[in-house]
Amino acid sequence: MTVLFVCTGNTCRSPMAAALLRRALDKRGRADIIVESAGLAAGGSPASANAVEAMREWSLDIAGHRSRPVTPELLRRADVIAVMSPSHAMGVLSLGADPARLRVLHVPDPYGGDLDAYRRTRNVLEQAAEKLAEELCAPPAGAPE
């Protein structure tokens, strides 16, 4: 199973979301689930300084992250494509994403904001990551508990 987070530049929301989901899955013993991120307008930039700092406050290190563009291959490989906004949904659908695999998280863009804006975004993303981890780790419907 692969989860792909997509935002615009892949320097703020999607790498933060990926780190938060990885932590949530690790707490549940699910190292088998791959978590990736990409951006619709990404080009090798580092994670933004405020994103790095907001995550560092929670002992999560995204300092080595480099943005990468979303590709049709990444979209084909992903079982879940989690985008931050309806415009991102339109972007990935135009690249051939399967609508059945798409989830819109509705996370505002902190880009250009102060550290508090990034903290607010981190907190919203943590809630989304925890919810997604619960869904991914839940037994299939009808399975014995």
C-alpha cells in the first residue's frame, strides 16, 4: 500500500503530512505502508524553514526533504492520493489519477506565513494523518476482530 500526499510546491503541507502519517503508522506497527509526497509545481526545493521548524518542535525531521513533481507514475502507484485542496484534486485528475483513490483534506496553505501559521497547519495535518492511519489500519469490513 502506498499513500501519496500532494500539494502545490511540495515544500510545506505534503512533506509535513507525510511525516505525520509515517509517525502515526509507525505507532501502529505498519512499516509496510509506503508514504510519499509530491507537488504539482515542485522543482527540487527544500522544505520551507517554518515547516522544518514546526515539525522539529514535535521531533520530526523534514530538513533533508527536497520537493519533487507529481507524475502519472506516482499517481498510478498510489493506493490513496491525499490532496490539500479541490484545485489540487483537479490537477491530479488531469494527470490521470483514479478518482476513487482521491481524498481532499482541505488544508489551508501556510506558505509565506509566520511560524504560527505553520503550527496551525501542522495541527490540522496531524488530525488528518491520525484519521487516515486509523482507516488504513482498521480490519476489513466483516473480518473477525
